[in-house]
Amino acid sequence: MSKLVKNMLVDDLKTRLTGVGDVIVVSLGKLDAIQTSQLRQTLRKKKIHLQMVKNSLARRATLDTPLAPAFEKHEGMLAIAWGGEDVVDLAKELDRLSGVKDFEGFEFRCGALDGARLEAGDVKAVAKWPNRAEQLSLLSGQISGLGSKLSGQIGSLGGVLAGQISSRVDDLEKSAAAS
């Protein structure tokens, strides 16, 4: 491959990865062309991009970016995946697909998350984290739980006070009626 072609590929990859903060590097070594095409279609439905890339070109394209640690220790052709709603959704979908019988041989190699390198086991751990939607629902549940607890405590204290006032009024009315 000529130097001009390599530079064009590096520039194209830089453009595609502009604004991307997290990637997962996978191996497609045992998948044939049909399986790879099916995998790409499945990922495209989740807005996840998958691109085959030569490691040395990816290393040049991601130099001085938070994605650089993902390409430090590998050689040859790899596939990089990015996109989805967040890195957790990306990891969950890739983890799910790695267990599908049709995609046997599809496996994690590593990744980059916030400028730190992730090993294959780390990517599986990220797949178990709650995604953005789950985190927001947990947070809103915790916030509304505190609000309902506070309103319950205020209401119960108000109810006790109202009961005491009502009891005192009844006592005063009884004593006034008796006199």
C-alpha cells in the first residue's frame, strides 16, 4: 500500500472518530463475509459502527487522542466498534452478540474508556454496568423516594397535631357543657 493511500485511510479514520470518546476493539477472525455483513446490519440497527482497520493505521489516526490506549499492544487487522447511546450500551450489545451462535469467533480484544485502556475482561465488566437510561431511572427513584418519605413524615406529624387539637377542643366543649 502506498504512502498516499495510507495517509488517506488515516485521514478518513480520524474524520470518522472525531468526537468519539470510547471504542471497543474486537476480533472478527473466525467470521466469514456473510456473518460479518449480518453482524454489521445488527449493529447498525443500534446505531453502532464497526470498521475493519489495520492496527498501525489506527494507531496513527488516534495518536494523541483518548482512544490511543486501545491500539497499543495489537498487530494486524482488527475491528473497532463505537457508537450507541453510551459506552455501556455498546459493551452490552457486543457482549450479547459474542454469545450468539451465528457469530462464534467474535470476541473482545480491548478498548478505550475516557483515555484509559480496557482489557477484554474489563469490557465484559462494563457490559454489566447500568446504562444511561437505567441510571436515570435509579436516580429519579431515589429522588422521588426521598420526597415521598419527607411528605409522609410531614403529613404524619400534621395528622398527630390535628388529632391532639381536635381532642383538646372536644375536652373543652365537654367541660363547657358540664358547667
